[in-house]
Amino acid sequence: MNRKEEVKASLATTKVVAIIRGMAPEVCVRLAKAYHEGGIRLVEVTFDQTGDPEATVAAIRAVREAFPDMHVGAGTVVTAAQLDRAIDAGAEFIVTPNCNPQIISAAGAAGLVTMPGTFTPTEMEVANEAGADYVKVFPVRALGPAYVKDVLAPLKHLKLIAVGGVSPENAADYIKAGCVGVGASGSLVNKEWIAAGEYGRIADVARRLVENCR
């Protein structure tokens, strides 16, 4: 099994992508440890469109080195330059907030799993036709599980991932509606818990997310 298939297999098993935004590399490693303890195996480290891309690159490399059995991807990839930096950092998948066929195609050609962001059925089909492995529904909090169910009624071939406002309390609802996975941040990057060094609480949230998605 190649690395791309391993990413897909891990998502099929755990159904959760942990999203880290705006954290230093050393904090990302501590968070990844908590996620690992909770059963999560996919971690997305996002680019900051107004910040230093090297912080994201460093975080991806640090987490990959610390946890070889986890899959680390780059999030909020909106430019070709960011995709290049993600590839250089060793990212195994990319996640975008929008639907850009050129980015999807280039990432796929480079051997990365792709999870582009969409909001409407039209965008979902555009992403799928561009070769997306998964289609992210974002921000799903504005739509809810019923929207996912309605979309999949005629478009059963889509592999949807719900992102935006997903929590242990509602994650199962999205899986039941037909999503193959969820992306979660929120309490998985609880700044108060991080400041207090309470990573055990974050591991508990990760564990609940994985268990509820099953």
C-alpha cells in the first residue's frame, strides 16, 4: 500500500481530521501527541494567508518526524506557491477552503490526497471532476447534516467531509447523513487548555470524536 492509500485507509478507519491553525511548531507536536492518544491519525496544519508560510512548513515537518504513523497535511492551500511549500514539507494531503481545479489537479499529480472546500452541489461536482479524492463541505455549520443528506441523495458518488463547527456532540450526525469523515478544530485546539498544559483534556475530546464517528 502506497502512502496515498494509507492516508485514505486511515481516514476510513478514524473518520477524523484534526485541524491546527495558528500554533507554533512545538505546540503542534504536543497537540499531535494528544490527538494520537485519542486515536486520530490525520492532522492538518493550516497556512496563514497573512503570516509566515515557513511556520506551517516547520510544523508539518516537526509532526511528521515526531509521529511517523500519523498523516500530516497542509490546510488553507490557496496558491501554487503554498502547494509547492506543502510538498517540500512532506505533506501527504492538502485541504483548501475553496474549489480551485488547478490546485486540485496539481496536488493530485504530485501524489497528494486532495480535500478541496465547497459549499454548493455545483462546486462539489467541479471538485470531483478535477480529480478530488474527497470533497470538503465548508462551512458546514451554516448548512447542517440535513443539507449533506439532501446533496447525497442525487450525488451518492461524492465522498464528503464536513468541516466548520464540528464537535463530539454533532460529529455522528454528519456521519449518519453520509459524510465519510469530519474535520474538527475548536476544542481540539482549546487555547486555555493549551496554556494550562492540559493536553489530556484535548486527548479526551479527540477520543470522543473518533468514538462518536464510529
